[in-house]
Amino acid sequence: MSERRFTDREIGVILRRAVEMEEGSPSSKVSGARGLTLKELQEIAEEAGISPAMVSRAATEVEGKGGPDPVSIGGPSGSKKEVRILPGKLDWEEVGELMRVVDQEVDAQGTVVEALGGVRWTSNTRFLSTQVSLEPSGDDTLLQVEERYSEMVRGPLHGIPAGWGLMIGLALGVEQWGLALPLLIVLVAVATLVGWGAGDLVWRGISAGSRKRVHALTERLTTDAARLLPPPSERHSNSP
């Protein structure tokens, strides 16, 4: 009898259950912790014959894409973020060049500070904050770009048009058409939803623009960093 072969779905369920059982074991080294670090993933993958470098690249793609915006009655999140792992360490001159690129690309004045062994560029306006950070991560450099809109933008964009819709519905239903109460309620509800929808459409356009800017800046910095960093062959030959 041939040995059973599990499907990809079954493999995922088995591994997930094994992790749950391991976390529940008193002897577990990661008791109370959730998930695995990148290093742990690489070690597991290497035992399975998968290149740790491929795991790192896959993790970078997952972190960078960030997944779809969560469903919310208030529309997409006001925060957009992308992450990249740059293969190599940047010296201070190279970091400075990348920070100058950020100054050129972002339409706001920013400040640069050293934090946790890395460098962080930050700008804050009344409605929008932008942050770019470069931090050492083992033999690599972690790049993170984030834009965050204040709730002072999203809230009024939905609330004000919805309020105008409510008032217009009341004015038309009571003063112009003299509708009975049930029809008036329906009209007001529809007018409010139309106003909210108009505000939501504007917010989604703003959110899409933010995502586009974050992606463009991340790609620009990744490309420039690849130009500044030595090729893999030189890095390996220079390593002790």
C-alpha cells in the first residue's frame, strides 16, 4: 500500500495544529508567544530543503504588500505602510544620500534622528504624518515607509456630507413635498446614505493616493539602495 500524501491544505492545517499543541505544552520554549520570527522560519525552511534567502524574500513581499485594507464603515485605514529588507548594511554616507532622496520626494519638511541604531526621517503636518526609517537587521537593512492621515480628515469627510444629506432630506420631505412620517424617514435615510457615500468616495481617493505615494517612495529608495550597496559577490568576498 502506498503511503498517503497530504494536500497543501491538509499540510497547513497539520502544521498550524502542531504549533498550537506546542504552544500549549509546558515544556515549550515559546510558551505564551505567538507566531515565529524570521530566523525561526528560515531554520525550519532550511531543514525542509528550502533556501533561507527565499524565505526572507517571501517575508519581505508579505510585509510590503500588507494585505487589503480591513473592511470598515469609515472606509480604508488612514495608515499606509510598506517594508523592504535591503540585502546589506548601509554606511552613514549612503544613509544620508537616501535621506536626501526622501527630502526631495516628500512635499513636507522633515527631521532626521538616530533611533535604536537606525535613522528615522519624520514629517508632521496638521493632517498628515510621514515616516521613513532605515534600521540594521542582522546583515541586512530594514526599510520602512509609512503615511498616516489624522482622523480629523476621515471623520469630517464622512460626517459632513452625511449631515448635509440629512438636512436636505428633511427640507425636501417636510417643506417641499409634505411627506408622511414613514416616507419622510425613508427619504432622510436615503439622503444621509448618499451624503455618506459621497464622502466615502472622496476618502477612498485620498487613501489610494497615499498608498501610491508610499509605494513609489519605497520603490525609489529600494532602487537607490541597490545602487549604493555592493553586489552580493563582493559582500561575500569581503566578509570574514
